[in-house]
Amino acid sequence: MKLKYPCLKRDITIPAEYVPEVESIKAWLKHQPHIPPLSDEFVYTFLHCNYYRPERAKDNIDAYFTVRGQCPELFDNRDVNKLLEQLELYDMAMLPQSTKEGYQVLLYRLKDTDTSKFNFVEALKTFFAWNDVVISERGISEGYIVVFDMNGLSFGHLARVSVQLQAVKKFMVYIQKCHPVRLKSVQVINTAPLIDKILALVKPFMESDLIQMLQLHTSVDTLKETFSLSILPKDYGGEAPSTRQLSDQLKSLIKDSYGKWLKESGQLVAVEKKRVGKPRKEYIGEMEGSFRSLSID
């Protein structure tokens, strides 16, 4: 059974000039029994995010399903009520207006700064589910700009992350090798005073392309070098509804429309016993014992 992925309600139009590439990938998929059945729209999503390079799209498809299968704690058992509980701790907003280049802007920040409520694995699980919904709602996009607001982040939060480096690695692998979007830049605002500690946590898992995308800002003002500040929420000096309003809108949408869809997404995994050839273990491997946690003192 082909799930209604990547979009629950939106239809994705496949341009006629790329139908042959989609058909070629579908022919390849017939010889990949470990990968679940994909809709033509899902195949095209991978082709598009890899700038219409079929071989790169094939690698992306295999990585997507393999990593999701290797990380059930992040992608399986997506209970909508638990997700909604987690979304009480964070503001996650997709801005209504895109940049002049047509890029979508996503904004993330802490809502509840109580470190005792912060569970990094559950935060990642929520982040991934939320981003699947974003793709479902927005469809194919020319690109995404991600804005992380560090306001409210404390050493207590970092301490909880520092003992979960395997989860950090899984997060970095997924966004760099699996997530089927064109990531254009990562903007981190309100960086002081923890940015050095954060970079120490994530840089070992960052490829050069992502490092080049990363831009750091001590305030929101210098974001204007990347896109017009007018598209930001009004609590950041822009013209869009507030971050809280935008976050609550999508949370309501998830509650009303996405419970079953997110639950079924647990089927979007590679079945390794059906794979032709050796299992793929290079994506998510165990770390060396000395690097399982990192001191942030």
C-alpha cells in the first residue's frame, strides 16, 4: 500500500520534462524490495531536492528509509497526543511569506525553558514529525531557510544534550543525508554566550556544505543580510503574525488532521531482511567509547 506521502492533501505536479527520470527511479525501485512502495509524487520530491540528479535521488531515497528504520525512537510510534504535549515546550513556526528567492523560512525556539522538562530525544522526535507536516502542507519548495533562536537556552539544556551524542549524530545524519528538501541556510540568532559549546557538540557531525550554510547572529538585526526582516513574525519586528500564533496554528492542524497520517508514517522504513546485498550500517554507527558524551564545563 502506498501511503499518502509526502503530502496528505496537497497534490504535487510532476513537470513533463522530469517524468522520464521519475520512471527511471521507479524502475530502480522494483529491484529494491527493502524500500516500501512510493507514490510518483514522493519519487519526484527526492528528485527535486537533489536538483534532478537521479543517482543522487536514489542515494537519498535509500538513506531516508534506512535511517528511519535504524532510529525507531525518533520516527516510530508517533502518538499525536504525545507530540502535542511536546509542542507545548517549543515554538515551531513556518512563516507565511517566503523570501524573494521563493525559500520557505522555518523558525524554532524554546517556549518553556524549564530544563527538567527537556528530553532531547523526544524533542528530536517532535522536530522530525513537525517537519514532515511542513512538507505535507507546503509541498515542493525552492528551498528552506532554518532559523534557530537560542534565547532561553541554558547550560542545563546543553548538559542534557551532551550525554546524548548518539542522538545528536542521528539528527545531523538525517538532516544532511535524508530529509528530502533543499536546505539553503541555517541561521542561529541570539547566540551569546553558549555558541562555542553548541558548536563543540555538533561540528564533529557536520559536513563542509552544512558548515558553509551556518550563519551566527548575536541579535535578529543581521538576518536582513539573508532575507527581508518584514517576513518575520511581529515579535521579531516583522509583519507576520506572532511566532506563538503561527506555532499554535500548525499545532491545531496536527491535532485535527495529522494523527493517523503521522501514526502510519512508522511504515516508512527500510526492511533490512528484504535488502539485496549487505545491510547499510554506515549511516548510523556506534561511536567510540571516549566520544559517547562531551564535557561542557
